[in-house]
Amino acid sequence: MLSRTANGLFWMARYVERASNVARLLDAGRRMENIPNTDEGRASEWESILIASGCHETFPGDIKTATMDAVAHHLILDETNPSSIYRCLQSARENARAMRIAVTTEVWDGLNSAWAEMRASEPSDIEGGRLAGFLEWVKGIGFTFSGAVEASMLRDEGARFIAIGVAIERADATARLLDVKYHVLLPSAQDVGGGLDHMQWVQLLRATNSLRAFRWTYRETVTPQAVVHFLILNPASPRGLITSVETIVDNLVRIGDGSGGQSEALRRATELQSRLEQLTVEQIIGNGLHEWLTETIVELNTLASEIAQVYGFNGPMVEQVQIQAQ
């Protein structure tokens, strides 16, 4: 497969998954804002969302006084924010258009329709009680995209680059969602394990569409240790970090790099998978959940860069095509 084609499919998938994950971050903030708490000793939900999304530097204002409406606008409709849902869906559609011959009609139609609806969205569509419904619509785009890929595309290199793109974004997002919980930690250690702490972990599971799966798997009350295990170390979890890394390794092995040897990207991915398989929840929490998540996010971004280098990617295809309003 040509590097240009692989690059376009890889970034198309990343942008679709990123849009869904930005919606999940916003949903986490929306849910946590509804939980009574004191502001003393912690960041606000919306400051936390901006930090976790990596958009705290692009936000046009003081993040410490950020409101739900302001953050929602920046992460959804702001055309100047390269990680906004608007820009993600635009970029996903343009990458698909540039690689039109490599995607099926079902994949193209889904992205084209999603972008048309996104372009027609107004600020009033995400205000107040309408935000929750809008976020569900965005997450639905991700489910529709995954279904179209699964049901209509050949199991060839193109589908594997799509799977790698989704997995990298999903692993990164899982780490960032868990880090939101760190940023809204209770002001006093004595409150950990209390009712408020419990509700925050429950809402985090709801935001990741994982609460039912979690309860089916563990059949116990929601605890920090169990949630961290489910979202990081449990290979049965569809949004588990280890699940995403296993997907990356499996598809890198199947694609190969044409040299007959092991690429640096595959080596790094395999080492990360091995470390995750040997880790325990106690080690992750004991050494500092926030510190571990930060290091992992850096590792995932380094892995993405090495994949780009191995396969000759030049960055998002959307930067190489003229974005046209159609």
C-alpha cells in the first residue's frame, strides 16, 4: 500500500475517534459538574477537561474560571481549535475524500453525512440541556464509523491502518479520561473512598460507556482500584488501554515493514504491551496515577511518531489537501 494511502486512512480513523473522545471528555465534565462538591483544593471540572484534552493553551480565556458553555464551544464548534469536534469531523471527511478509492461507500457516506450535520450545527445546539444529546450524537458517529469499517471493508492493510489509528487515539483518550479524575480529586485524602469519590468514578465509567460492562465483569461496588484495572489492565475491556495496545501490536505484526525485521514502532509497542501485562493496579496507584498516566500519554505519542516514520507518513493528509466547503 502506498504511504500516502496508509497515511490518509490512519488519520481519517484518528480524527473520527478523537471527535468521539472529545465528546467523552465533555460528558465526563458535564456529569461531574452535577455532583455537589467544594472547590477547595482541586481544579474545577472544566479546567480539568481543558488540561486533559490538551486544549488549555488554545482556550481563549482563563481556564481557572472556565464555564461549561465556554469549554463546550471551544471543544465542539471552535474552528480555530485543531482538536475541536468541528475540525476533527472536517478533517476525517477530507482524509476520506482524498482516499476515496480506498474506502467503501458505507464509510464515505457516514463521514460525509456527519460532516454535513456538523456544519449545520449552531451554538444553541450545545447549550444547557441540549449538550448531552449532542454529545451522544457525536459518540454515535464513532460507533457508525466502526460498524461501517467492520461490515464493509476488506481485511487488508487499509483496514489495519484504520485499526491502528483508532487504537492509538482510544488508548490516549482512556489515559486522559482517567487523568480528569486526578484533576478533580477530593481536597482531603480522608474523603477517598467516600460517597463523593464513589460517584465520581461511576460518572467516569458512564462517560466511557463502560458502567454496564464494569458491573458485569466485577460484580462489586465501584472502587478506584477496580476502575483503574478495568480501564487500563483488563484485556476484556473494549476501551481498556491494554486492549488498544494489543490491537496496535497485532496489526503492526500483520502489516510488517517490508524489511523482514522488527521495526522500532513494533518494538516499542511490544515493550509497552509487555509492561502492561506485568503491571498491577497497586503499582500504578502506589507510584502515582497521574504520573503514570502522563508518562503513558507521552509514550503513546512517541509510538505514533515512530509508526509515521516507519511507514513514511508526512502528517495528517488534511494538511496536504485543500479543505473545501461542499
